Amino acid sequence: MRVIRKYANRRLYDTQQSRYVTLEDLRRLVLDEEPFRVEDAKSGEDLTRTILLSIIIEQEQADGEAEVFSNDLLAQFIRVYDMAQPLPLARYLEQGTQLMLEQQKRMQDQWQQAMRHSPMELMREMAEENMKFWQKAIGQAQPGKPQGKPDKNDDKSS
């Protein structure tokens, strides 16, 4: 697992690559599904969760159209924290998000498969198959001797 150290000056240092990194670099690691742990350089405390939340905040602020957490949803999260016995929200969110991602991937795969079988793609595939057939047929013909109907002279004995 890659270890990222966070220093007092708020800089993040990737110990594997021996270089400073940004939240965008860590976001890329998340997208690439590369596991990492962010720890405080002095105490060794695990700061991964805080950094992941920072990445989410940065994404929410960067693009107003890609907003995932509405004000109402965030207020509801705050209310869950204040409940006497908080709901096991993390487990439900994790499972629901995983299911959503799997379904999204399945839909994308099906869409790509459907697009692969568009009429134009089907015609292209058929043309390729025809070309392979004729190349094979021509390649099997013996050089110098035409295939097909025998010549009139073939049956005559000399």
C-alpha cells in the first residue's frame, strides 16, 4: 500500500515516488483503484478519511453542475450524526454506491455491445468475413490451374 505523508505545512509527500503530490494526484489514485494511506508525518495518525473528504469537497466546488451532495442531503447527514443511535448509514451508502457503480458499468458494457452491432458495424463485419472467405478460396487454388469448369481440352487424350 502506498503511503502518503502529510506535513504540518499541509503538503502531501508520496513516499513511493519520493515527490510531493496534490489532492488531484490522490484523486487519480482513487480512480485508478490504487490503495493508499495518508498519515500524519509527525504522529503517524491515519488521515486518509479526512483527505478523501477534502477531495470530495474540492470536486463539489470545482464543478457546480456535477454536484453530488445537495444542501438538503448534507443537512440530512448532519441530522444522522445527531441521532441517539445513528443509523448504519455508512454500510448502506457503501453497498448502494457499489451496486450503482456495478449497474452503471453493466449498462455501459451493454451500450458498447449494442453500438458494436449497429447496421454499419454489421456490414463492416460481413465485408471482412467475405474478404477472408475469398482470400482463403483464392489461396487454396493451385497456381497455374484455374478452378471451376474443366477445359474442353482436359478430357482429350493426346
